[in-house]
Amino acid sequence: MIIYYQLSLYLPEISKIKMRIYFKYIVLTLLIFISILGKTQGSYNRGLHFRSFEVDQDKRTGLNLTPDNKIVTTNGFTLKFDIQLQKQLNNFGYIFRIVGNDSVNIDMVADITSSDYLFSLVTGEKSLIKVRSQEIKNFKENFWMTVIVIYDKKNNLITLKINDLQKKSNFKTNKLSSINLYFGLNNNPIFANTDVPPMTIKDILIYDDRDELKYNWKLKKHALDKVYDECQNKKAICINPIWEIDRHVKWQLKARIVIPYELPQIAFDEERGRIYFAKHKAIFTYDAVLQTIDSIVAKKGEIYNCMSNQLLFDKNSGKLISYNFDNANLAKFDFRTLEWSNENTQKTTPQFWHHSKYFDANDSSLITFGGYGYHKYKSDVMRYSLKNKEWKQHDISSNIAPRYLGSLGYLGKDELLYFGGYGSKTGNQEEFPHNYYDLYKVNSKTLKVNKLWEMDAPKEHFTNSNSLVVNKEKNTFYNLAYSNTSYSTSLKLLEFSIDKPEFKIVGDTIPFKFKDIESYCDLYYCAQTSELLAVTAVSKNNASDINIYSIAYPPLRTQDVLQKEETASIWKWYLFLIPILLFPILYFVKKRKDKIKNKVNAYLNFEYNTSKMELKPSSINLLGYFQLIDKDGKNITGNFTATTSQMLVLIILHTVKNGQGISTQELSEILWPDKDTDSARNNRNVYMSKLRLLIKNVGDIELINQNNYWSANIGKNVFCDYKNVMCLIDHVKKQQTPNIELVTEIINLASRGFLLPNLQEEWLDAFKGDYTNLVIETLTSLLQNKEIKSDPILVLHISDAILKHDSIDEDITKLKISTLFNLGKKNQAKQCYEKFAENYKNFMGVTYKASFDQFRENNL
């Protein structure tokens, strides 16, 4: 759920908000207490969330535990799982359906808002057991329950247990010797179902009649649309899955706030999980626990009118603190009286832009590090004591060079970590300013500085979020990194070792506009929701665009959540056949070796070169470059201006994404953001006419305006690489056994490279990131397929395609090297390692530690 909030110039009345704030304090205190009991920092989300009536039937979620073969249940069975229900407009649906001998069904039905029952166990048209919500102790929405269903054939009984509640019913049948088992939506030819309750399921266990565990689906790690049990590696197929563990990999946009002021000040209340945005008399609050936005207007006074982020939350007093380095009096906001203690409205130009800050609640003092102002980078630590009401300035340039954009966080025991930044040794802006990649431990009381490490500059320079978050269990820290040399950039979440100069990228990326002093980003850990919160704020045209993102804690890489297929050994069943089969096998092995040898040589002689790739007539190429080829095979890209090119790309990308296209309003806002409505319409009409004339030369492609949405109808005779690869991926994902021809086609298209790499626009970042992630996830998942794994040349081509998009993917590089080595191509394996190590050094700024032999032996 994304919350969008635009603050008008007419803010709400104080009297209407005051009681609401008091009520939320009470509710929030209870929620925090419950949350702290239920979560720990180191746990991973697991489970499968089911799409319900909020989407069309074909987009709802289903889990088929028996896609290949049934489960034998001759004398009975026990089914156990955990479930969590949510409320929606429509809550009725089938939690699971058991189909016995293709002729009898046992269903568990749920309806969280029904006055008659919460759960019902049904067979045919008969209800066996009903459970009301009042019968379950402490039941509420989003409440985890353990459900156990026991079928006892010997005594003709069926038992339903939900937490401490137990109910039994007589149930006699001879048609449960083997079963199919489905959760949510299912496509069984006789017992199909599309009614799915809004729920999350985890830890599905199946026992036989002797209470021996046969299957265990944790629903934690997973393949793309499959998940394997922990006991026998039994495959389950999932339709339209939402894996809870993926929240550790993907940032979610939680809220967007647009306010009519530039450079708001931002603070985080870590005890309540609230982020505050303040300017003049206005205060915004984003509540990460309740996922709500509120706004307040001060009755009296206002925040210091500083142009940099100088706001903190004092958890001792529960007040916001705004500070001014030129004033010994702090501005404090009291939430009970809704008043600021400051009356001074004079605008101040900061001397410490983008300084890092920390509030020490133990001795009620605030500390700031570094900053920039008046063409100088600073190395000052500014300390303010709330008890003494005075500022003290400390120069630490002998230990830490002057800089701004450093990242600061609390390590523990009065120790702070301070990482990176941008500055110069002398502090002068004109004297070789550069990025820093060093880590310091600083005592917050004595200001004693201990340099922990410094790493080489990476090939792509980056700087940091204002704060870093320490993970004490792993002895690491997280911060957000982004390029400070580009306007349209993205935030990457980096996990650094505290002991040595090493890091890895976790999670996906967040789009970000870097405008130096007019942009700001920060990172917080919210213990109540066990997630990291990222805040971006960019000011433009007397307004600020604020976005809040979250990722589950601790964050992970994509490869950390993918489940690897493991096949149980079956060699023991063939031991007696070896003497009989030995000679035919040797013959076929030799024949296969010759075939593989020819394929290997073909692979090694093949070099994918996009610049020399044969371009199809009537084609629109967006992968690896932007190129348009007309009906006669002529390159007509040069006939397109920047605007007509972007217009065409916008329409195609949105059409492929949602089928509907892009709205007229969004198209105008992206291409002509500074134009009024009439001017934008005139420009749009002119360029649309030009674009329609140009694409006639390409072939059967039509730009359609329907219901104020622009879409592209691309005919069969026009080839669009992006559209084709997205359709192919969608098709292959739905197949239980992937078609090798389609897989090969995906590889060829994915090998072209990134989506529109030479087009750098903010609106394009999300499309680029989604495409890259989808390609990597799809191809990585295909590598788990038995047929594909058995073809080393296909494995090599898939590996190459993945490495086109992520050249320092260790697991895929190890797989490629291992495959080459096993094919006897040791020199090529060594060259692959050397190329990886070179890319790693260029990107990470540090030398890869493992040797070739160590790297190869630790294969995928």
C-alpha cells in the first residue's frame, strides 16, 4: 500500500487533530509492546501471501502441493500449517482443498467477518466442523494460528485443531487413499476454485498415520514459481506468488508526501517508529507501524528557519528539537501544547550543509560531524549540552579530513561509526575535492578517533545517506550509497564489514535525484516493524517531494532467497543394472562427448556482439541500445529527436507493463514538466503527429488514444525486443517444464544487455531496475531445472546472459567456471575468473581475496 499525501497551503485546524494525536499515542504504545514481543532483529519473514478478491480471478494466488504426483494416504494423514488472516471487502474463500482419489473433496473455508463461522471444514455439501472466532483465544486480524487437520481412517474420525481449540467429527470414506492438495486458487479439472481468502500461509507439514513427517514446505526460500519441501524435495507449484521473504530483497514505496516548502527538516523517533518532516509551523508525521500520515500546525512559534536538516527527536522528553549553530537556545516542539519554543523566523544560511548528527539520550546532548558551507568542507564536531545550554566546537581535522555527506551511526557503549563523505584534505572546495571511503570509530564522550580501515576508490564513485545502521549480530553496518556526480541516480543499500574494507550490495535500488544541497536521503532501523526505512527528499520550485521506502530487516540479496533444486540420489536402485548397461552406456557416453565437444567449440568461437548483430527489418530495439529499423532494413534512428524518441519509449514501456499504456497527464508531466496545460497539449499534439509519421516507416505499429491513455498496438510484422522478451518470460514462468526453444530465445534477447542504457531519465529508472531484476531472477530460476542443468552449453549461455546484467555475481561466475572446468576448458575457466576479479576490483574498489582454486572449489 502506497500512501500519497499532498499538503495544501491550508493546513488542518489544531483542534481537530489534538484528540486524534492523544488517541494514537495510546494505540501505538500497545502496538509497540505487541510488536516487540513478536519480532527479533535477526529473523526472516517467511510464508506465502495470497492475492485475493482485490485482483481478478486469473491473478489470484494458488499453491499446488501435488503437481506431479499424489500423496499416498492409505491409512490416514495429518496436515499442519500456520495461517494469518487479513480483512478486506470480501473475505470468503477456500484455505485448502483436499481431493481424494479424484472423487471426494475436503475443504477448509474461511470468512473473517462472518457472524456464523470463522472456519468451516466441509466435504461435498456437508459441513463437518464449524469454528466461530469467539472460540479461538485472543483471535484478531493478522494473528498467527496453527491449524492441524487429522484424518483417522481406522476410527473414521476427522479432527480440526486451531491453537488450543479442538473439534472432532465422524467421517467415513474409502476414497482418501491418495490425495491432491491445493491452497487458495486451484485448476483441478473437477474441483477448480477461484475464491481465495486474504491470507498468509507458512510451515506446511504432512505426517503419515504413524506421525512420521513426510513433507515440510517452510515457504521461505523459493524458486521463481516453485518451492520444494525439506524432506523429499517434493516440488510444489505456485500461481501468482507473493513470497514474504522477498520483502528482504525489494524496497517498497510506502508513502509519498508533497509539501509546498523547500528543504524540510527531518527526524526519526526510533521508539515509536515515526518520521517527522517540519518546516515553519507545519509538521508531518509518517507512522511506520500504522502506515499512516498525519499533519499538525503549531499553535505558537515555529521551527528554526534553517536551510539544512537540523532536526532531532529527544526521546527523553518526547519533543522535537530544532537547532541553530548560531543560537544557544534550542527550538523545542511540545506535542501536548502543540507549540514551538522558538519565535525567531529569520532565515539562516547554514555553514554546515549535509552534516551528520546524533542525539545522545544518556547525557542529553547532540553531536554533529562535518558539513559544508561558504566553499569550505568542515572537520568540526559541534556538541550541544541540553543541561548547560551551550555549543562547543572541536576540530578533528588531524584525524578526519574535512568533508560533508558522511554517514554516522551508533555502535554501542558510547562509540559512534563515521563513514565516507566528500571533501578535501585542506577543506578548500577548489583544492582537489574527492570521495572518501574510510571508516572511523569515535567516542561520543571523549571524541577519541580510531581509524578502522580505508578502502580503494571504486570505479563508480559514491557517497552516503546521512545515517548508517549497525547490525551488531553480524558486526556490519548498512548505509545508502549513490553517485554524487549524476542528477538522475539511484540509492543502493550496502552492507559493510566493520572489521575490514569489504561490502556487498543487498536489496534492489531506489530512484533518487541528487541536487547537492537541495536533496537529502537518510536510513533508519524501525524495531517495531523490523524493517529499514529509507527517506528521500528533493526540493524544486518551492516544494519538496518526499518518498518513504521500506525493506524487511535484515536485507538480503536475490540469490539469498532462491531455493536450489536438489535431487535425491537414486543410484542405489540401479546398482544391479550396471553390468548389463555398462557397454551401451559407454557407447552413448562417447557419442555424447563428441557432441558436447562440438558444442563447446561452437560456444567458445561464438562472441555475442550487439554492434554486429543482425537487425531485423521493421524492428524497435530497446535492449543494449535504442535503434529503429524500417521495412527495408535501414536504420532510421537518426530521424527521431530526443522528444519523439522518449515519447515512443514511454508509450511502449507502459503498454507492455500494464496493457493500458500511459495517461495523457503523465505523458505531459514527464516530457513538458514546466509547461502549463495548454502549452503541454500543443506540444504533445505536434510531436505526436511527427511520431506517427515516423513510425509508419517501421511497419504495422499504431499509437492509440483511448480514455485519455496512450498505448502502442505493435503488429505481428514488427519486432520489438523488449516486448518479446517480457512475453517470453511470462510464458516460460507459467510452464511447469520450460520449453528449451523459448528459453534459448530469452537468452538471446537478454544477452543484448541493459534496457536503454544510453537514455538517462528519472522516469526510466524503475523500468530499468525491474527489467534487470526480472531477467536475473528468471534465468537464475531456470538454472534449477533438471533438463537445463544437464546441458552444460545451455548453462554457459544462461550464465553469460546473467553476467551481462550483473558482472560480479559470484554464484553465477562460480557456476560458469565450474562448468568450463568440467568440460576440460581450464584456460577459459581461468580467464573467466580473471575477468570477474577485474570487474570486482573496478566496482568494489578492493581486490577479490579468493584465489582461482578456492573460487572454483567453492562452486554453486
